[in-house]
Amino acid sequence: MIQFYAPDIEETGVLPESESGHCCRVLRMREGDEVYVVDGKGKRFRGVIVEAHPKRTAVELVSTEILPNHWDAEITLAVAPTKHSDRMEWLLEKIVEIGIDRVVLLKCRRSERKTMKVERLEKVMVSAMKQSLKGVLPEIEEVSDFRGFVDSVDDGIQKFFGYCDDSYPRNEFVACCEAGKPVVIMIGPEGDFSPDEVEYAVSKGFLPVTFGKSRLRTETAALYGVAAVHILNQMNVR
């Protein structure tokens, strides 16, 4: 199955120009061909092409399927952008394939990259959503100040942050994270969180954790955390 993404398909019945081009030029689809379109809000539509145009492909919608996320509790990943943007793109591709609700880009004291092109990251996420046959496009937020983000997380939510320095007591993430409950995972930059950031996070209820015995790169630790949440939830269901 090939999915197209059109957030306004239910109102307009038209694929965006980028999707229309892929549909007509790349896949060479024509009038009468069946297509599947997701709106990124949890709906997948089955339709038939009534006008195959590379800039404006019109689709007659035939049926609707609701595609909720397949995990129970909301997963938020707050991560400091890596120095090389391609690593962040790789990370977002993988966590969207696995399943994520919200991504927040963090600006920390030791961050080497202070900005990211969110539009580019959104395109990566859209592609991963379509490829993994999901119907909900995760949220992604512009770069947020570390303290501002920490302050914004409500009490009662599981709050963790990965930390490399063993001079501060840490817990094994998989031993602390409870299945079926909303979770926030915070991952710092390549140079790790600064001592004052660690103290502030702990004062706000974040639990310092480690992801196994190896020292991991930022993007690897982030992927580990998200994947571990899904595995814990799947084990809980069984």
C-alpha cells in the first residue's frame, strides 16, 4: 500500500502539489486508479483519482478508516539537536516509524546547534508516517529553552532524562518506566547536560536515567528510550 498525505483532503478532495507530482510523474497513476490518503489527524481515506494532474490531483473519496495510534499513553521526546542535521533527520525518521506523539527540540547550555529547519524535519516525519502506514503525524516544536520546557511539563507525568556522568546517582530507564502511562524523555546535547541543568531537572521531578551500559550518542540514546517504552508497553499487554 502506498499512502499519500493531504491534511485537507476531506475538505478539498485534492492532493497537495508535492504529492500530486509523486502520484502522476513518479508513480504514473491515472484517472480511475485507487489511492489511499491520510490526513495526519488519524484518518485514512480510500479514493479514486478523477483528475490526474501533476500539480493538482483530484480524488473522489470512497471510504474512511480511523487510524488511532497503536500505543496507549502519550510519548514525548525532548532532544537537543545534534551538530550534524542528518543525524536528527535519521532519528526523527526512526522514532516516527516506531511511534511518537510529540518531539521538542531543546536548547541547552552545551548545545552545539541552536536552530533547526523545522520545515525540513516535518517533511522527514511525513515521509516516515506514510512509509510506516500510520495516520497521525506527530507534533514537532521549535527549539525551546531548557528551563522553559522543564517548567512546562505537568506533575503526574513520568519524567526522565538521560545523563552520562556517573558522579550523579542514576537509574536504569527500563526499571523505572511504567507501561501504559504518559512519559517524557529528555536527551541532552553531545556534551551532556550541565551540572546546573541536572540539578534543575531533578528539582522539577525529572529522574536521571541511563540507557544500558554503553555511552550512547544523542540520537542513539533518544531512539533507545522511545523503543524501550514501546517494548515495555507490548510486554505489559501480553
